[in-house]
Amino acid sequence: MKEIADIQEEADLWKNISNQAKDFLDLAGSGDESFRQELEAEAARLEKRVDELQITTLFSGPYDKGGALLSINSGAGGTDAQDWAAMLFRMYMRWAERRGFNAEIIHQTEGEEAGIKSATVLIEGPYAYGYLRAEKGVHRLVRLSPFDAAHRRHTSFVQVEVLPEVAAEDPTVEINPDDLEIDIYKSSGAGGQNVQKNATAIRITHKPTGIVVSCQNERSQLQNRENAMKVLRGRLYEMKLAEQEDQLSKLRGEYQKAEWGSQIRSYVLHPYQMVKDHRTEFEKGNTQAVLDGDIDDFIESYLKSR
């Protein structure tokens, strides 16, 4: 019934746009010039809306319409990489804010000197996973390091992982409680009033696959466990998809080992300023706008290329 309601809502939306276009054409055909300025403004608004909706027609996955679990993990580059992870974290939070999406931090581990080692955020909004799956991969930053006394140029790497928010009742992901090893510990973080006096952080190990997920953001042990299970379900679903894709690739004779060695996008701040997506060759010179969350053009160019 939910699927029927979703399809009906989408069909009604397109019918409404079609009816608006017909009304505009009728007015334009009347020859009354007094409507011209108003019609041009309305037509521009309608065209923008159609462009936005056309992107949603590219979403065909079972979870594309739902929320996404976005994980950011600093890679090679030490403190610079951890600072780069914090910059990417801010970029995605600003992107979610621009779209009016809800972003809830599930887990965050601070860096020793600056930035973050890792963070996981649940982003909820229409087609959040459909959009964000375009961001999965390694992101490379080239800049003059603020942490290098000699102010030399450094290259840093961060891995971005995007998982679907898989519903607990989804039959495609089965989790046997006997396969789980659950550890409870005190959250790390700021001291003073914010220090955790009770053990509320959760670490869950899925023994058959070796997947480990943790959550320490909430003060409630129950809430942390629920959030950790969301991440685990998402990771198991992604693992299942990867296995299916590997099998298809083998049948097609184009099997490649699934590893994240090469970057999908480079953000160069020195000696010139450029953000370039290596999958589509799409690039932008305004690096500050991109780092402030203006990444829709990169996402859309990737989705169209797929």
C-alpha cells in the first residue's frame, strides 16, 4: 500500500506540472501581451522544477527514495587527513541543510590534534540515498598544509562510505542475534559537564562477516544500540549488493577486485583552485562554494553518466 501511495503521489506531481504547462500554452496562445512578463517568470520556475524532477527519474534502486548513512573516514595524510575529514563532514552537513534534510550525528571520533578520525551521520530527506550514493569513494585534497611548519604542499585522502537506511523489517537483510557480539563502554569526548559517567556507547561485532560498528553519540544506551544496528543493516545490505555485482561482472568477463585505491574526486587548493570529478571529468573552479555544500552539479553529472 505504501508503494502504491508513493507511485500515485509521483504520478499526481507530473500530472500537475503537465496541466500547468497546458495552461501557460493556452494563455500564451491568446495573444494577450499583458500576460507575457508573468508567463515568462512562471515558465522559468516550471522549467527549474522539471529539471529537478528529471533527476529523480534516475533513481531506480529499492532504497534510493529513503535516508542515507554517510560515513567519513580519514586516510593517508595524518593530521592533514583528519582535518580534511572534518572539512568534508562540514561540506555534507551544509549540503543537507541547503536541501532541508535532517542530519543526525550517530558516531564521531575526534582527531588527536585537529579534525576528525571518523564520523557517521544519518541524513533523512527525499531521495537522500539516491543522491549521496554518487559520493561514495575516496576524496583527495591538495593544499599547503597549515600543520606543516615549512608550509609545504600536502596530499590527503578521505574515504566516504554511503549506506542505505535499511528498514528493520526488510526481509533481504537477516541478522541472527547469536551472530552478534555486543560491547558496552563509556563514550570518549569532551570533559567537564559533558563527560560520560555511565557506559552508554555501543560496539557491535557481526561475527560471520567481521563487520564492526559503534555508536556513542546518544546518552541513551538503547538509542546508541538502535543506531548501531541501522549502520550494521546498511553495511550487510551493501555487502550483499557488492557480491551480486561481482558475480555479474564475472559473467560479463569484466571482473575487478573491489577495493578503494583510486580517488573519485580531487579538490586542489594549491597551486591553482579546482574541484574535479575523475569519473565524469566535471569540474568547478569555485572551490569555496563546493566546500560550502554546493555539490549538486557533481552529483547530477555522475547520475546522468550512469
